[in-house]
Amino acid sequence: MAEARADEYRRKAEECRQEAAKSRYETDKAAWLRMAEDWLRLGGSVDGARDKAQKPTKSK
């Protein structure tokens, strides 16, 4: 489930990059690119949490 969520966030980041490419104004382009970065960061957070949860714990 977390993997699907991370993939969705990456898709949203790509949509933002596409909107940035279509933007006529630099301020709009910059805003779209910031949103893309935010989506990618969020996707990375989900990936990191998933990896941490799947990591085996060491027993003493």
C-alpha cells in the first residue's frame, strides 16, 4: 500500500513538472516546480518509512 502511495506521489510530481513546462510566467513555473519537489519529498518519506518498517530488527 505504501509503495502505491509513493508511486502516486511521483506521478503527481511529474504532473507538476508538465504544468511547469507549459507555464508562460516564471513565477507560475517556479511554483509548479516547488510543488513537484514537495511531492517527490513526500514520496521519499513514504519510501523511507516503508524501508524502515521492513528492516529486520536485531535480537540480542
